[in-house]
Amino acid sequence: MILLMKLITNVYQNFEVEDPAKIDVWYMVLRETSVESAKSNLMMHFRTSSFPPTPADLIGGKEPEKSLTIYDIQRKEQEQQLLELQEYHEREDVKPMPDHIAKRLGQIFAGMRVNRDES
């Protein structure tokens, strides 16, 4: 436990370990975690965070969160919409659009493009 806390103070200068109560709390939380596992998680924390760890960071059990770009979010939303559409088609008896409706929609949207180009 002391070794881990010393490692933390060497990397994060604002992390204090002089308070015995703090050491006791960390020990109570981490006592069921192996030192090797805690040290491995601490090294990962050093590489991924500019803030001192909490005991939960040393226990681990989860992957570090990857920040998503706007493109990742848009791709996930598009994938979700496609899945919902596919589920809808599987669940409902969806038939192709009748030709006369498709033709009329084509005329409407063609007219919208012409009007938009004029403005």
C-alpha cells in the first residue's frame, strides 16, 4: 500500500500521504486487490489521466473511457437508425412504395430543389 502511495506522490505532486486516516481508508478499500493488479491499474492511470487516482481507479475492472469524436457519434447514430429501420422492416409487413406515389414524391422534391436554387 505504501509503495503505491509513494508512486502516486512521485507523479502527482499535489497528492498527500501524510494523513494516517487517508492511508487507512485506502487500505480498507484496496485490501482485497492484489498489489500487482493495483500497480498495473495505477500504471494505466498514469498514462491516461492528469489527475491523481482514487482507490476505484486502482481496483480496475473497467476499460478507460475513450472520448468519442463527433464523427464517431454520428456513425453510431446512423448505425442505430439503420438497425431500427431493419427491425421495423422485419417486424412489419412493409411493401415497396407504389409507383404512382414514388413518381409524385419525385416531382415534389424536384420542385423543391428548383425553388431552393432560385432563392
